[in-house]
Amino acid sequence: MRMAVILRAAVLVLLGSLLVPSGGHGAATVEVRNEIKSMGANVKSIIDYLTSGKGKHQVYDRLAKFTDTFGNRLAGTANLENAIDYMLDTMKTDGLDNVHGERAQVPLWVRGKESATLLEPRNQNLAMMGLGTSVGTSAEGITAEVLVVRSFDELHNRSKEARGKIIVYNQVWVSYGISVAYRSHGASEAAKVGAVAALIRSVTPFSINSPHTGVQDYEDGVEKVPAACITVEDAEMLDRMATRGTKIVVNVKMEAKNHGLVWSRNTVAEIKGSTYPDQVVLVSGHLDSWDVGQGAMDDGGGAFISWQALSAIHHLGLRPKRTLRAVLWTGEEYGGYGSQKYYEDHQNESNNMNIVMESDIGTFQPVGFRFTGSSKAKGIVSEIMQYMQPFNASKVIDGADGTDIEWWFNKHVPGGSLENQNEKYFYYHHSNGDTMTVQDPTEMDLCATLWAVVAYCLAEMDEMLPR
Amino acid sequence: MRMAVILRAAVLVLLGSLLVPSGGHGAATVEVRNEIKSMGANVKSIIDYLTSGKGKHQVYDRLAKFTDTFGNRLAGTANLENAIDYMLDTMKTDGLDNVHGERAQVPLWVRGKESATLLEPRNQNLAMMGLGTSVGTSAEGITAEVLVVRSFDELHNRSKEARGKIIVYNQVWVSYGISVAYRSHGASEAAKVGAVAALIRSVTPFSINSPHTGVQDYEDGVEKVPAACITVEDAEMLDRMATRGTKIVVNVKMEAKNHGLVWSRNTVAEIKGSTYPDQVVLVSGHLDSWDVGQGAMDDGGGAFISWQALSAIHHLGLRPKRTLRAVLWTGEEYGGYGSQKYYEDHQNESNNMNIVMESDIGTFQPVGFRFTGSSKAKGIVSEIMQYMQPFNASKVIDGADGTDIEWWFNKHVPGGSLENQNEKYFYYHHSNGDTMTVQDPTEMDLCATLWAVVAYCLAEMDEMLPR
């Protein structure tokens, strides 16, 4: 998941609430309720398959094999393309329809070797990770005195002290949506006041000296200076030193380099609809990750429950009226490159797009479904979600999350995402801690179940969701 | 804190309960209660000084300055000796009595450069940390196939597969006291079945791909093979790969080297007793740490609340009847080298040693006091601990913890340690996450308060604790 998601989520919650007519949520009609009830036997077979049948722990095992085989999968790398080839082969072997890649351009940024070394007041290596799209340094690196600030306001107030310095941002963690601004804009804000590099406290509420990477955005017309994240611990230490009046000197070396755009692919698989094959229920997650950890949480989990939803329905011999389409996006971490291209290529389908769903904020214990759409549509979704009540996962919350699905919201296509107990999500996010260890087989089964049940019912109903 | 503490704690709890006569805990006599009550004004001045007066946040600030200045402090290094010099100077400047170092020999082990690299099924760096006292490898390292086991039993059952292999232990976390056996004995157990190195899952209940070091013990007469910890995440990944039947090959390089014993010092400061200067209340923590993180938790916190207790009492102009002695041990992490020498040199004082106290399991929110001693003595301590009731920290629990104080228990000297909310202690323990970030100024004030109140009252009472 990239930076802007949470901010967007806030907007979407607002949007969602605006879409609800005063007087409260629309409730499903008796006809719709009965229609959803009539799917009970098939829904039960999906639930049984994924929680106690042949599909039990399958999504975890599949994701584990995938991430253990390929590790992390940075957009633009041969490793991601190999992983995409594997997914295409595997989903074909699984028996899904119309398995294919769709080309999209993504940035190629290569991290290379990198280091940050405290030289004064004492010599110590600082754990760091360069930020995606950052420029590098010369081979000898940048050696400069440090100015520690806790906010952009402080940087601006102390702008006269900033020239020639390395800016260390020790912003307090508020929330990802708020705190990520320092990662996104820290370098350009530093450059504007004449600083030579930016070291940003990792955007996380908890750390075991763990640096967290992510994308950063250079502002047009502003000098590009190197940007990296350091750990919460080191940012706090440098802040304490500065507060004591200690002179701090740091050397930053980064081989990082931007290589422009290269071709990658979104990975697509379907179960063709029996009655309305042109109408689509789209489930998704992104296959690319940062170049650290295994990308098992962000977003292996979302991609694999999307495959698993189709896989379960296919292996049960079910073929709903509408087409079920799983899309595993590329280039999400740089800002939805794959999904934007997909939208451009497919926006002519928007009248037939019943719902676009993405899971990209964890596949921990599921709680419910985030939904963006009309009040009437929400009533229908809420009715479907009653099937998740035995798992305490039937909540319906306003405002779907997802960098890769938001393009469709302009066309009033309903959207959905997975609400889950992801309180520790940002402990691991974009760090070496994003591995299979954070995933739980039973929790993943329930996420896949929720995903499959919602997708199946929406694809099987007589009517598309009202807009 | 080193490995054996928790096991010892279990024994001490047992011992503690044996010391309690049937019929329950001894209660303090009315005279003793009145005597403790009569100290109320002085105790209040100590509490006020440390929680809202001149001493507020002082222990945190002092520890932060110390750890930011010296970083971690491995026994045997010049850095630890410089840190000891700093402490001697600083405690003299603080006005304490009889500030001096007492020589003790400690091991010198130098980590050097080290790496573990997965070569098959794919190339990937594994985060690792060599274990203290481990031998190193040749410059090209050891390259061998991996055998993953989850227990010593499994290793023994599969001993025929072990020859020439690198053993990866993926033991489940049970508790530190139980799980640490793999760190302590993993190398020798591996060598006994012909393996060439041991990689042990870090002994922690939680990880962000964080390796945790610590000491290991070679068994006499068994070949010494290199031993290192890897992360929970990587141990689990290798286990999954092995379970799938994948061939795993790893290269381990370690420059680690043992250089025998070198001289270090225990750091001592006192407030000489006004009436019984030969009788001693000893408070302590250890100043050495592992060579990672800042050693702020293990055991900067314990060392600094011990200084702080004396500092507060001194600056309030209080001088209790008995001598208060703070000892900051050296060489604890290798197994109480400093404290053993201290005991050998001072055991003639054991009849005058009123209590030996050590804080070495965290200085988080305090809960109470762990005590080893007679039932009657426990009654007195419990009465004193009533002063901590306003802070919900008045519990008295059987069985004091502390590698450095246990030597005295053979002589029936009572012992005490700090019970605190240290549920996350092993998240950080012996890792780069052991920094000032885990410390909280207010919590540290309360720990220092508890430490000072107990020490002051025991030093001020007419009688020594009954044995």
C-alpha cells in the first residue's frame, strides 16, 4: 500500500456518507433478500471449501511457496516479471479462464548499495533505506552537518540554519496518512531551504530499529536531493543529541538510480459469466512490492485471496451469471501505474463493471467490508455480508480503500475493500518484517472466504448493483 | 540479562516458598510498622524529589546522555572502560562517597564482520548475529547444505542426516528460560552429530526481522563450530522450504574471535552509613551490554536507577544508618564475571550485607519488588513497599532475579529485584532495538523511586533484615 491511501480513505468515507440519503442506509428489498438467501447452499459450499475442505490453508500455502520462491518483487525488475510468469502458469494450471498479462509501464528504480554513518559525535552505522525514486550520491557520499527538525513548520522557521545541511526529520507518529507526508515531501522541502539530503524517521508506530522504505515525490522545479528513511530509534537519538547542542555530522552514500519506465504486466484471470459474460465483478491486489522483506503482507495477501476466491468457486464447479475477474496489479508501490493503465484501457467497460474490489491493507482476521457506492447498493452488500456473521466479520463500513481501484470511482463504479484487524500493519509495512511470519493460515482462509462470498453473490444476482 | 536468569528465577521462587513457614507470610510487628511509619517524612521527600522535584526525569536524561555518548558497551572493550571512567567521574561530581572501580577479569570476544547468505534455492542475505564466544570461520566461510530441526529431539532423531550440514534450529518460542537452551547449547549439540555450524532462531516472541545475539556455551571436549542467531522470519522460511523438500545451501562467514580474559572494573559508589557504616544495602545493575543497540534496557536502566537512588538520597541531605552502596557490574553478559569476582573479594562482608538488590529485567512501569529471604524479612519488606501503593507498585513477589546477586544467596543474604511491566522485554533484548526509545522518563522515575525507598528504609532501620 502506498502513501496516499489513507488520505483517500478519509475522502471516501466523506463521499460515502454523502451518497447515503438522509434517513439512513438503504435496506435491501424483500425480493433481494430472498434472492441472496437462495444462494445459501452455494455460499455454504464456498465457506466449507475454504475453511474446512480442500481449500483449507491453501491460500497461505500458495502465498508461502510464492514468496519463498521469489522473495520481494520490485516493479521494473526481472524478478517481478518471473513472478508474473509463475502466476500466469499457475492460474492456468488451476483451470481459470482467460489467464493473461496486460502490459503497463512502471518505473525502474535500482537501490544499489547504501549507508548512513554517524561521524560526529561518534562513529556509528545508522540503519537506513533509500526511498523509491530518490537520486543517489557520488561514490564518496554526502558528508554534512545535521539539522534535526520535528515538523515542516520547524524546518521553515529554521530555514536559515538549513543551507548545506542534511535534514533529519524526527516527526512524531500521528497516523500513516498524516505522517507519511515527511517521507513523500521531505526531500523537496529540504532542498527548497538549501539542504543537501533528507533522512526521514520511518513512518511506523513501532520499531525494533527497523527502517521502512516507500516512495517519495520530488516536486517539479526543485533540486533533487537524496532521501532515505532511518529508524525511529536513530531519529530520536539524533534529536536528543541536537537538543543537547551536540554537533552532528553524517555521511550518506546511495547508489540509487532512476532508469525511466519499463514494461511490466497486470496479471488477469477469470471465471467467465454464464449469463452476462460482459458484466464484471473485479477482485484484486497488487503483485509488486518493495525490495525488502517478502512482500507477503503488502500485498501478497491481497493478491492471493483474490486468486483464491476465483480458485474456490472454480473448483466447486460454480459459474455465476457475471464474469469474476481477478487482477493482480503491477507498479502499485510507485502510485498505481498498472491500475491506471488498466483503467485507461478498460474504462469503456465501466457501465458493465459491477464492483471493483481491492485488498491492500492486510489479510489479518477479517472484520467486514468497506464499501463505496449508493445507499441502495450498500443495503444489498450488507445483506450478503450476513453470511460472514458466524465469523464476526459481517460489518459494512463506508469508504473502500485501494490505490488501484479508485480510478473507477469517478465513473461511479462501486468499490469494496477488506476490513481486517490490521493494527500492526504499519509495524511491518515496507520493512524487512513484511514476511510470511505475519500471516496466519486460518485468518487468511477467512479473508479469502469473505472475498469469495461477496464476489460470488454479486456476480450471481439478477441485477447489477444500483449506482 | 543473560540466559540463565529465568531458570534461576524459577528455582528461587521455589526456594522462596520453602523459606516461608507453613501458615503464610510473616507479618511485620507493630514496632517495625511504627519504625517504618516514622520514616514517612523522609520517604515522602525521596518520592517528591524523584517524581516532581529536581530529580524528575533525571535518570532518563542521565541514561540518554550516557548511551548516546557511548552507545553499546561490550565487556572487554575500550569503550566500556571509557564508559566506566565517565561513570566514576560523574558519580564523584554528583557528590557520592567512596567512588571507585574494582578490578575483575572479563572475556574479550570480537565479533568482526559476519554474514549468512542463502545460496540455494535462491540468493538472499539472511539477517544474522554471531553469538558471544562463538569461533569464527575461514575467510571464505562455511558453505554447506542446511538441516532444519525444531528441537534437540528432532536433531537426535535425524542425526544421520546432520553430518557436514549447517543445523538451523527453528524452535518455537516457549519462554526465554526454556527457548534459550537452543542459543546456549545449539552449537555443541550440532557438533556432536557432525554438523559444521549452527544457526539458531532468535530467542524472542516477536520480530521485525530482528536478530538477537547473546552468549553461547561450548561443551568441554566437543568440537567448537560457529554459532549465530538468525531471525524468526528466516528460520520459519527455511523450515517451510525444508518441509517442501527444497534443497537449502547457506554460506556463513564470521570473523569472530576469542581473545581470552582482560581486565575491566565494577563501578562502586556509596553513601556511608551514619551509625553502622560496615553494614551494607547494595543496589545494582550491570554496565556492560551486548555490542548491538545502546544497551539502554539491558542494563543501562538497572545501573542508572541504582545510581539515581543514591543520588536522590544524597541530594536530599539524607544519610541513613547503614551504608548504601551502588555497584555497576562488568562482564554480566558472559555470565556474571564482574559480580563473581566482587563476591569472592567481599564475601567476608556477607554477615554485614543487609540485602543485595539488582534490576536487570527492565525499568518499565514498576509493579513491585521480588524478594528472596526469610518470611519475617519479607514481612518487613512488604511493610516498606506500602509506600509504593499510590503508584500501584507495592506488590511483593517471591524470588529475586539477577545473575549478579545470586552468588550471595548461598550465604543467606536476602536479595531483591524490580518487578515491572516488562512484557515486551524480549522484543528488544540483545538486539539493535535495545535503545532509549524503549525507556519512558516517568516510568524510570517510578523505578528509581521504588529502588530508593526500599534501599533507604532498609538502610535506616534499627535492625538488619532477619535471615
